[in-house]
Amino acid sequence: MVKFATRALVAGAVALAIAGAAQAQEVKSATKYGNMNTVTQDLMNRSADDGNNFLHTNGNYQQTRFYPNKQINTANVSKLHPAWVFQTEVKDSLETSPIVVNGVMYVTTSFDHVYALNARTGEELWHYKQKLGPVSTYCCGPNNRGVAVYGDMVYLATLDAKLVALNAKTGAQVWSTDVADPELGYSETMAPTVINGKVLLGTNGGEYGIRGFVKAFDAKSGKLLWTFNTIPENSQGVWATTDATGRDMHRDIAAEKAAYAKNGDPYKTLGGGVWQNPSYDPATNRIFFVVGNPSPDLDGAVRPGDNLYTDSMVSIDLDTGKYSCHFQYIAHDVWDLDAVSPTVLVDVKDASGATVPGVLHAGKTGHIYVHNRKDCSLIRFSEAMVPQENMWVLPTKDGARMLPGANGGVEWSPIATDPSQGMAYAINLHQPMTYHVENAAYPSGKLWLGGAFKVIPTEEQWGNITAVNYNSGKIAWQVKTEQPMIGGILATAGGLVFTGEPNGTFEALDSATGAKLWSFQAGAGVNAPPSSYTVEGKQYVVVGAGGNAQIDAKRGNAIISFTVD
């Protein structure tokens, strides 16, 4: 790969001179909690307070995306500049969350390449290319959102529905196991999560008539330990007529009940993929995750009932995979406004003002939902972060306009939080769409939308960065962006939030006010969640700039790490 010299940057853009390929150097130890030749469970548990490393996709098991160091802060962020730029072999969608362990960084690309880099210099240590099978089925680009680390291994989930363990020092494959059958529409783009020797993985395929799941595998051997089906055999639910906010969803319950009685439960092909990582509460030994849309997306006639547990937050036991509780945001969703952004565990104020363990989820609807962790019940939902119009008008053959469009709101993009301020930070899309329905039989492993959702070319598209007080639901500040936002956001103890835009802008904002304090033009869409870390006493912020297939942002292949002098 090509290593670029830092000082060759011109006018803040990635116009750099090529340096010779450097020899991989040994990375010096930079730990807060002792020897990191192996990633212990203790290190993983302490990650929320560990500013040297970035051990989880979203920073820690609580998925707060809050980085605890403040060497880079509101006073000096204007001096932020690239420390190094690494170019990957693959020039396509880049959604990786860089993982940093003891000065070694692990990143992934589309089509399941993994790189180990020196986090101080950007030099390549090793490069793994997954040999994909003859069938790989995916709806929204050949993306990969990153790896998990545990012990002396790195874990990768692949487009052809495999889980692979690599040697962390060499990149050699240790084992590989099948997660599901790609010919039936299953695929993997999410980063795995490892807890207490279990590798947790959900599945893609909600657009292909799969039956969704979360699975746990043994971290040493790859053996399957348990499976939780996100679609239960009794998926009808309570025949809900309103959404989580109390609005009428215009369901014909009598017609649905008649179809259910005639044709039976559609659970075997009902979708319910899990796009993003679960959060973990060690106090109760439970995980929390959200489940995606039902199949087919827009044609509800062939899937009567509430379609449990689609469009829901779900909690299960880590050791057994047994159900604990759930909350469904949209029953019988026919707008593809599924739950995809990861859950976040923070303490919240309940309706009486008491502090309780909470769960946050940012929805495609444009709301941030605040739950009680004990029973999954809804405490409040935020003010709408994007326009909502004609909710919930039903799709028609010719097309019915409703906002938000099928991308959101908040897409898969993880939010960040700053518990000291009681704030959640989200990036949103505004893409007006029309919803079209068309009946089609189950196509066995092929795309099954039951219609189409179409962007309206005559209407303006844009995005925003929004700060929400999750103890009140009120929007604290909001910054409009030129284009719809997909990727993620990071908050830091330095009073900053970092995020990127499809037009190539990577920026830092004041987390208290939303004032833009710094920006950089990366040359390709910045549609990946940023990470931060410290090596040899110096803090860095790192992000991928490779664009995005889902919103067709300009493609690239750069991993860029920034620091201040």
C-alpha cells in the first residue's frame, strides 16, 4: 500500500506526495491497564475509561462513542492536521470504525479486506483478503463496518455470511465458520462483538425474506453456542394500531386477521435483520440490540400481524440467548423505517425525575427514543430531528409521499453521547420519497421489496447534526449540512464532536453549542464513524474517507489520522 508523507499536504486536501513503502516497525506499548499482548476481558470491560485504546466499534460495551481524553479540545482543535494517510487497496464504500489496541490499528474495507497498521505512523503491518465464495448477497453496498478484538485474535464477519478469526500479530486465518446460507439472502457487514469468550453476530438480509437472528460463537473455536431468532414463531403481536409516539398507522386489522387465519404465520420469511452491534450491561448480563425491517419491505398484505420483533429494541441474556424484553417502535412497518442505529446504555431521568439505567436508540423516524433498561419500556421520545409529513400514509401503486424517507432520520449511523452534559449527538438525512407497493411472491434469496421507495428529484435533500438532551427530549442545537448524512459521530472529553459529510468534509464542532471549530476536505465522502486514541502521549482522531454506496457519495480509499503539534 501507499504511505503518504504528512508534510506534503496542500491547502488541507489530500494532495500528497508518495513516500516509499516503509518497513513495518514494532509498535511501542501505550497502555493504561497493563500488558496488551492479549486483549483480556478486563481490558474490554474498562474501555470506557481507556483513552489510549479504542477497543470496541463504538468505544465501549455501552456504545456511548464518548472518548475520555481531552488533549485535543476546543482551545487547540483549530491546529488539527493529518499525521498520516493510508490508502487501502479497495476504492469503494468505507464504513469501518478503526479499532486501536496498544498502538496497532485494525481497519476493514468493502469486500472484506482487513489491515493492521501502526497507529502512530500509518505503516502497514499486515493485510488480509477474504476469499469470498461464489454467492454474496447484499442490499446496500459491499460494506464492512470493522472487526472485533479479543485475546490474540481479530474477528471479521463477511459478505458471504462467514465468521473468520485471524491471528492478531500476523493476519493469518485461525478458523472460519459458516454463519448462514448466502444463497437464501444472508450476509454480514456488521462488526462482531466479543464478550466473555462469546463472539456475537447479527445478520443482514431483511430485503431478501430471511429469518433474522443474533448468534453467539465460541471465541476460541468458532463453535455455535446459541441462536436467538429475531422473528418468533408467533409473530402476530398485539395488533397495534399506533406507533411508539401514539400516531395512527392506518392498519386494516380485520383484513390482517383474516389473512393470518387463512395463510398462517409468515415468520419463516419475515426478515428482521440485525445491522449493528449490541450493547452490553454487565450488571444484568443482558445485551440490547435493534431489529430491522420486515420482508417484503413495502407489501404488508403477505405478512399480517405486528411482525415481531421487527422495528424493535430487544434485550436477551448473554449466556443463554433467552428473551428478556422488547419494545416495538413500528408494528407492521410498510415504510422501511426500521431500527438500525445501535443502542446506547446511559443513566437517564425517568418521568418522575429519578435516575435509572436507560437505553437510547436513534430511529429512522427522526426521534431519539429513551427506554428503561429494566423492562424496555419507553420513557420518552425526542423532538423530531427531521421533517415528518403525512405520517403514516400507506404506500400505493402510483406512489404516496411521506417523510421521513426510507433512509431516515438516523440510518445505521451510530450516535455519540456525553453523559456529563446529558446529550446525545446524531446525524440525520432528509430525503423526500414516495412509497410504491406491488405484490410479489417470495423469490427465495432474491431482492423482495414488495414495491419501491423513490427519491423525489424535484425536492431538496440535505442532512443535519443534532444534539438532543435525552433527559428532556429537547433539541439543544442543530446544524444543517449540504447533503444527507450517513456515517457516525464521536464525542470527546475535550468538548468536541467529530463527524464527516458525503461531500468530503470532516469537521469538529463544539459539543455544547454546535459551533464549527475546524474542518478538513478529505477528497471522498466521509461516511464512517471516527475513532480516537493516544500513542506515546499524543492523541489522534482517525476516520475513513471512502464514500458510500447507499447514498452514492464519492468513493475513495483513505484512512486519515489527525493530531495537533
